[in-house]
Amino acid sequence: MNSGIDPLDSDTATLIEAYFDRLWPIMRSITGEGVRQTHDILSELVPLERIEIPTGTICHDWKIPQEWVVREAYVITPDGERILDIADNNLHLVNYSIPFRGKISREDLDKHLHSIEGEPDSIPYVTSYYAPIWGFCISHKMRNSLVEGEYEVVIDTDHIDGSMTMSEAVLPGSSSDEVLISTYTCHPSMANNELSGPLASAFLYRHLAALKNRKLTYRFVFIPETVGSIAYLSLRGDRMREKTVAGYVITCVGDRAPFTYKKSQREDSLADRAAAYVLQRQGDGSNRIRDFFPFGSDERNYCSPGYNLPVGVLARSWPGEFSEYHSSRDNRDAISFKSIASAADTLFEFCKVLEVNQVYENLFPFGEPNLGRRNLMETTGAGRTRRDHIDAIKWLLNQASGNNDLLSIAERSGINIDKLDEAACKCLDAKLLKIASK
Amino acid sequence: MNSGIDPLDSDTATLIEAYFDRLWPIMRSITGEGVRQTHDILSELVPLERIEIPTGTICHDWKIPQEWVVREAYVITPDGERILDIADNNLHLVNYSIPFRGKISREDLDKHLHSIEGEPDSIPYVTSYYAPIWGFCISHKMRNSLVEGEYEVVIDTDHIDGSMTMSEAVLPGSSSDEVLISTYTCHPSMANNELSGPLASAFLYRHLAALKNRKLTYRFVFIPETVGSIAYLSLRGDRMREKTVAGYVITCVGDRAPFTYKKSQREDSLADRAAAYVLQRQGDGSNRIRDFFPFGSDERNYCSPGYNLPVGVLARSWPGEFSEYHSSRDNRDAISFKSIASAADTLFEFCKVLEVNQVYENLFPFGEPNLGRRNLMETTGAGRTRRDHIDAIKWLLNQASGNNDLLSIAERSGINIDKLDEAACKCLDAKLLKIASK
Amino acid sequence: MNSGIDPLDSDTATLIEAYFDRLWPIMRSITGEGVRQTHDILSELVPLERIEIPTGTICHDWKIPQEWVVREAYVITPDGERILDIADNNLHLVNYSIPFRGKISREDLDKHLHSIEGEPDSIPYVTSYYAPIWGFCISHKMRNSLVEGEYEVVIDTDHIDGSMTMSEAVLPGSSSDEVLISTYTCHPSMANNELSGPLASAFLYRHLAALKNRKLTYRFVFIPETVGSIAYLSLRGDRMREKTVAGYVITCVGDRAPFTYKKSQREDSLADRAAAYVLQRQGDGSNRIRDFFPFGSDERNYCSPGYNLPVGVLARSWPGEFSEYHSSRDNRDAISFKSIASAADTLFEFCKVLEVNQVYENLFPFGEPNLGRRNLMETTGAGRTRRDHIDAIKWLLNQASGNNDLLSIAERSGINIDKLDEAACKCLDAKLLKIASK
């Protein structure tokens, strides 16, 4: 289980690339060995705790599916050529296919083929978790070139009772208030959607683990999409509803586009405000904020009316809106390892905003306290220049009514939240402020 | 009382025209036989129940005026010509004039004349319900051409104790929640203001009466303007305050302009939201929404602070803002019978929005329910295309927290409310939703 | 103490100029005789009551400083020339300097000099209330021309136990609800900042004192900046928190720029709404409204979280944002006496809005009351023209639900608040309205 790479000895993008290359070839699905191998590798970066939910377990409205066992799958053409072999590309087999072995005509085979008409060279990614079928995914060009004749189909798969694999890592802080980071590990060989998500999340974990005096508790969740978040909520949802102050689903953060943030259902949750605060101040202003909509990834479960958690989504190009989406073209060429590293950095910025986002109460609320006496401002002066650090103190003291969090003070004042946090530390030292009780 | 026209055998605009022609010549006022004749004719379309309020009855701050009896009114010129005869145009007599019979000079007659200086050919519409005067309305051109000499004035009118006539028709639905449709029948021969209003309302009634599974109860009110709505509120106001979910005053819907909607005093009432929803999606975007103001027609009484009902106004050109307003030029040429028919259709659209505007509660609120298992979405796929009907289901389930009505979900999602209603029906069938109790 | 000028015998700007000239040369500071002389002169205009707070008194987080006694201060150059003499310009001495007498080198003297590098001819205004230092303020040109050699420094000052001087004048109205007018009198010879403020406030007092049937009570406060408002709040703050409905800090209203209004912390307080209402309708639209920020003048104390009073600031050019600020260039040439007079007039407009800003309750809330019967509108008419005074009555009656103040009705209707007040008087006479109890 040791990769031979010491994670701390290499620059992040290079390290991400190394992990990417190990994770890429694994045949993942919503259940099965591929997921376990994937989580084993990620465990080198994050101390994941495995949750195996037995096949057939009822989780809210869903039943945990069987494990998928896949040994081999390919087709032999009338000319004896072996094609559509999952050893070449694991997208060739419709994910979760039932077993099949037999000889069939080109016409009958074609009924089981999936291709993309407008993209002659792409192999699509197709799944059928809840309908027992078999099928192959093929480039449209190859599909059109298949000759008449008899084809031998080999799909050596099984669906067995076992369990569905999820992993979590809870990084504690001094407060039990939680931030959720959720990403999914059920897609086979695709790069932006999905290896970018687990990799950015894993490296975010490392940033947070290194943070001194961490206040918040971080809940990292690596799950199969949809049924995974529902199963996870059925286990942890009550606590999450009570404790989650913000959360993010991480997906498609590997391409070269600016960030897109999709708001939580509440649309003004702390998660949304922290993300908007960071993204709007970053770069050239091309990051985008989107309103919530209830389809997409696991956010639709976190934001379902019974939970309504403050959970948004961080992506770059939006899933479904970039041309490589759910096809063999979503590969190494479609992404940049630096993009994944910078996504981890940006998420870390979100978390740092959440970390400093206290609500303070002014202990000298009747008029401005005497700052000069406490060496918090100069005592001689012409009053002709603004001093940023003093403005920050004055905003903070004025707004420290016990109702405004630091982020709202940053938003209102236009002063950087880090500057306000520095001011807060000075004022705490000077006993001008206290942290408001909830 | 039978018009000889079977209402269901003819297209609506033609039918409206036939009723218009019968209603046009009647000498209406706030009280009297003209109103009764008018309501008799409208009763062929709507099963009106007559309310006769006796003269002198105190209704809130008002006293019901006497009935006006008008037999003939005209002037004989010094040349012996009979002019200003109400047999030619019932606008010639100041409405509710006291009787007068006598010979007077041109100068004295002129003190009793009303004309419009800038419109030489128009006869104005003038009333004097609450000051006992007599007068004639005359084109400015004719007024200027009156020769010196003695004029014989004949005004054979009476004010007698009797009653003020109002009519209502309550079309029941499965809920006792009510929609108010209010229009007035006190103006003599004018087309846009006012025959368009009662005619559009009557045909709206017919649309609604034909609606299967009608949920809401519709209260149609045909009354004299101002004193009529006050008297009606004095009778029905307590119930209306309790039951009215939306309401519309209908006036000036006969000309060829786009629609204008004037909001209720609340400005975000369900009436306002439903009207805005329909009007903003209709046609070329030229429909207008106006803020509330407390003058105009009966909405000022419905929206008075003691009632503050959710009642707006539907018009095309705004009363007072089109050149034919309150003059003999507001005639057949100023309107189109298709405009009246389409106003009835548009009001029916408002009502259909109100009909479907349920508040739903998700019965599987913990994560998205399994739609595939219920055949509500496909189970195999590449996830590369959006499906409108599935988006509608997902929006609905996500927002069905028991707080959001369907209209607010349509506004937020951008999905047509009819599509959402279809989705709701499927989800009710699948027992995923229930209608929220209030 | 009699100036020989009868304030009522002269036009306001001329009168302001006369007072300005008497107040200009006085050596003011946060404490001491200069402040008392200043308040003596202002007492001719406003019946000020003196509040002397003893040195050392604890006021919230602050301690009242000693009185500053200043007799003379100057420097003798190596050439025997007497320079930096406060007899020439009282800005030359750092305000609140400790005494010093001695001979020192140019280098040592320079450590005690303050000048403005970019403004060679300006003498800066520098204070040191809370650090015991001495210093001189000098034009940068003169500073650079000082020759080597020995300089004789004479600063004959004292800090003695005594008291800090504040004055108040409470102009009673029929209601105990209060409007605060606060201005400061601690700056030595500067014109816009600060003589414009006390002078505009004093003339506002005269306008208000002449107002018949004054409803509100006006609290005028003349204090040293910062420590003054804190000390005043420590005395009167509890009452002010209970009674203050609006308030304004007056500063820098003497220059020729349009008005700037800075909102109170609440940002939608009655003070803010009244100021915005007046300023947005005034002149060519160049008046500006600024959001609140917690630095500046005494508003930061009035708006501190323990009080959070509805107090904004009226200025023209903003303190710190005009080039003459806190320097010898802020003199007679930088201001216009008409500007000060018009500031008093504009503040009077604010107050008149506050005076009429009642909340009314419609006594006939069920439908529109019969206005014709009460001679509040014409009873005969063609309904073809709008009548402003009737619109005002109708808006008022419609909105008189006991929740809307007159200002909100003016904002919503677009009708001038004076017209609405006239309408309210008519409706009160007609017993259609009453003033709502709180």
C-alpha cells in the first residue's frame, strides 16, 4: 500500500500526477473491488475509514445494490479480431453490465452498442445500475465499420451480495461545527469527471491537517455518486443536519477553465457566502457563481428538503457542459494537474474564511473604546491619512454587536477578512472583544 | 329574455358582438331600469343572482342613492330644431340629472353644458350622482354654433325610492378559497369603458364553468362602480376577507393595446404573481405591469385598509389614458370583439395558474427518491442530455418542503407551471408528494 | 457678552460672517478657556446650558483630560527672528502641547516639527491629546529654509485639573421624541472644519425655535469631538437611546460643494430616510448619499453598538477628502457664508419632514369614505383629469393602516410630503383620520 512517494517531498502537481496515473486504469463502479482499490490508494493521502454497507440494506428510499464483479469483456469479430476489450479501455463495457456469452449477428450486437453520432472517435460512458442489461460502448466510426457476420461476445461479470464501499475521514477541530467535503469515486477511467474531484479533496485534506489551531471539524466523504450520498446521509445525516455549517461537493476541477460555484438550495448559506467571497476576489473576475438547481451531483441529496444542508458545488467547466463529458475524451489531455492543485488551494481559501468567521461581541459597546491608550492607534496626528489596520479595528468594534459574523463585516466594509481577523486577534488580546456565545 | 343565440353555437368574438349590440343602447346609471335590463341580458351568459339594496341603506360610509328614472331629455333650439336628444345618444344628458322643463336663454343654457374644448366632435360623459344638478353634454363644435335666442329644455327624469341593483354569481370549486372577478355596469353607451369589462367577465365565467375538477370558487360581481363595490363589501366583505386568494377588476379590455395589469395594494399578492406570470410570458413582451395606486376603479375599495384584498386590475389601455376615454368616441370603432375574447382567455390563464398553484410536501424528503424504480426516469444512460420532464420532477421534489407554492417553483426554476403541474400529478400518483395542509 | 448685532436684523449669511469673524481667532482645544469663549459667543444665538465635567471623570472607557492652558508659544531663530508664533496662527503649536523652554539645535528642533511635504505653504493641524509631547506646525517651505544654529523655544502651556466644557440646548416640542443635532467646537482656527458646523447648527436652532406647533423635541449638542460625544453619552445616553428618532452630526458644511450625507449604522433609520428624501429632491441631483462607515466624527460613538442611535452626518465636501482639510488653507477663502446658511436651511428641511412624519389611522377603513359628501372632492365631473390634492387624500387614506409613516407614503406615491401633510390636516378636520397611537 506504500506508493514509494513521500507526499511531502514533491511539489503538489507532480504528486497529483503520480496518484492520477495509479488511479486511472482501475475499473470503478458504484460497488466492487475497483472502488476498494481506489480508496486504498487515496488512503495514503487521507486517513480514510472504510464504511461497507451490505447489499440490500435499505437507505431511505433506496436499496444498496449488489457488488459488481468484472473479470473480462470483449467481442470477437467475424474476422477473429478482438475488439471492445475492457483491457484496452474500461469504458467499453456498459458499467454494471450483466454477464453474457454467446455468438450473435451484427444486427443483434448493434442493439447492445452505444456510440455518439456527432463524435466519431469518442467512446461514451454508459451505466445501467438499476436495469439488468448488457452492452458495449464504441466509437461511432468503429460501429459503422463493423462487417456483417457472427460476433462472439464475452462478458464475464457477476453481481454478488457483498457491500457498497464508502470512506470518510473526520479531521477534528476545537469546535464540533463541521464542514463537509464530498466527492465521488464511482466512475471508471475519466479524468476531469472524476479523478480531479477525489484528488483535489485529498490534497485539501493535507492542507487542513497542517493548519494550526484548527477551529472547525472537517468531514471528508468519498462515495459512489447518488446512492452513496443517500446511504451516507442515512448513517450520518442527523448529525450533519445539526453540525454542518458549510459544505462542498467537488467535481470536474481538473480542466483549465475558471471556477464555477453552484450555490446551495438556501442560496445565502455560509458555504455560498464564503465561496463567493473567495471566488469574486480571485484572478481576473472570470469565476462564475450559479444559482442552485436540483439536478447534478450529490448536492441534490444534501440539499433535499429533509436535510437542506448548506452544501454547494465547486467545479471548473460544468459537468455536462464541456465537450469531453462522459466520454473517452475526458482523459489526461483534458486536464492539468496544476488545475487540480489550485482547486485544492482555492478550497483551502474557502476553509480559511470559515475558520476565521467568528461572531464577536464588543466588551466596550458604549462609544468607541479608547484605542490610543491601548496602543491600537497613534496618539499624535494630523488625521490626514487613513490607516487600514485601524479602519479594520473600528469596523470590527462597531459591528461586534453579537449578530454579525466576520464575513458579513468583510462584505459590508470592503476590508479583507484576513485583515479583520488580525484586528480581531489584537482586540481579543486587548480584551475589547469576546467571541459571542451562540 | 331569450336572445335567440345559442351561446355555444358561435365563435366567441361573434357572440360577444351580438351581446354588445344589445347592451349598447341601454341608458345605464348607478341605479334604475337600465342596470336591470343590462343584467337581464348578461344573465343569459352567467346565472346571475340579483341583489337589490333599498334606497337609503347605509353601507359603511355611504348611503344608497335613489333610483334614477329617465323618460326623455332634449332641447329645442330657437329655430325649432330638436337637439341633444338622449334618443340619439344617451351621453347627451348629464347622468343622474334632476328634472327640468322650461325656456331659457342661450347664456343660461350654456351654464348647463359640458363639452371638450380640444375635441370638437366628442360628446363628453358627465355624471352628477351626489349633487342635484341638471346638464347636457354636447360636442364643442355644436356648442359654439348655438345661436342667440330662447331654448326649450325638456328633462323628464325622476329620483325615486327603490333600490340599487347588483348581481353576483358564485361558481363553486372543491375548495372554499375564492377568486373575485369584479366589473361594473353603470356607464351608458361606451364601449371600452365599460361594455368590454362585463362581456369579458361573462365569457370568462363560461370558460371556468366548463373547467373539470375546478378547485377554486369563483365569485363574479357585476355592480355600479364605487358605491357598488362598497355596498357589496358591506354585504360580503367579511367572507371575502377570509376566503379571497386573488381577485381582478376587469375594465377597458376592448381596445387593441397590449394588456396593462395594476397590482393590488400588497403588490406581491397571489393575484399579482399569477397575472405577472401569465402576462410576462405572453406575446411580444409589450404587456405592462403597473404599481398600485389608490384611485381608479373598485380596486381602491377592495384594497382599502380595512379589507386589503389581493385584488388587481386587468385593462388594456389604461382608463383615463386613451383619447376616447369618457366620451362618445369610446364606441364600436374604438374596440375589437376579438380583444374582448382574448381578455377572457387571458383571465382564464390567470385562473388556471391559480387552479394548479398547490403547495406540496415531499413524502420522501431525505435525499432524492429513487425515480428509476418508479419509472419516472430512464435507468440506463450516458447522462449527456437534460430531460425537461425529469427536471420538472426534481425541482418539484426539491422545493416541496411545504412552504413553496407551485408558482414560486415556476418562478425560481424557469420551468413552465403547466409542466410542473404535470410533474406534480405524476408524483402524486407515485405517492412521492402530498398536498400540504395549510 | 453682547455682540452689538441683533441677530434678527440682518440677513443670515451676513450674520454668520460676523459670528465667524469673532470665533475665528480663538485658540480652541478639547478643553480650556478657548472652548468657553466659543460657547459664550454661540450662546447669543442658542440658549446653551453649560456642562462642565471635572478632569479625571471616568466616562465609559475614557477619562476626562486636564484643561489646557496656553499663554504663548514661539521660536526664536539663530538670526533672532520670532517665528511659529501662535499669535500669528494658532495652528503653529501642536494642540495640547506640554510646556517647554530651552535652546536646541536645528536638528533637535526638527524632530518636533510637522509639515506637509506636498503642500509647501500649508501649516498642518496636529494634536496630541493623549501623548505628552510638544511640537510646532510649520509650512514645508519654511521648514526647509531653517538655518543651522541654536533655536530658542518658548512654549508656555499648562495642563491643570479643571473640567471639560460641553453645552446643550433642548428645544421642547409637544412630543418627547427627540432629534439630535451634534457639532464640535474643539478645533482652533479652521473654517470648514469646524466653524461651519457650530454656526449652521446655531442658525438651525433659530429656525426651529421660530416654528409654530413644534411636535418634536430638539437636542442641540456642542462638544469636543470624540471624548465629548462619549462623555455626553455617558450623561444622556440612556435617555437618548429611548427618545432619539433621528439625529445628525454637522461638519464641513461651509464649502461650495453639494451636500454629502452619510447614513447611520442602521442605514434605513428615519434620519437616513428624511435626509435622503430632502437631498434627492434638491437642486441638480448632485447631492450624494454615502453608506455608513465607523470612522469619522462623533457618529461613530452615537452609532456604537451599545447605543446604535439613528444618527447620520451632514457635510458638503467630506472631511479628509478636500485639499484644505486640517491645514491653514481651511480658512475664510475655503468657505462661503451662504453655504453655511443654506446648510441650516437644508437641515431645517430635514426637520420639517420629521415634524410632519406622523403615522395615521383611517377611521373609515372599509372602502373609500365618501369624499364628495365632505366637500373633499368635486361631485360632478367627467373624470378626465387627475387632481393632485385628491390623489394625496386617496393615497393617505389607503395607506393609513396604522403602519406606514407619512414619509413612506411620500416615497411610495411620489407625492410631495408637504402635500400629503396638507391632505392629512384636511382629513383630520373631517375626522377621517386619527394619529395612530404607538
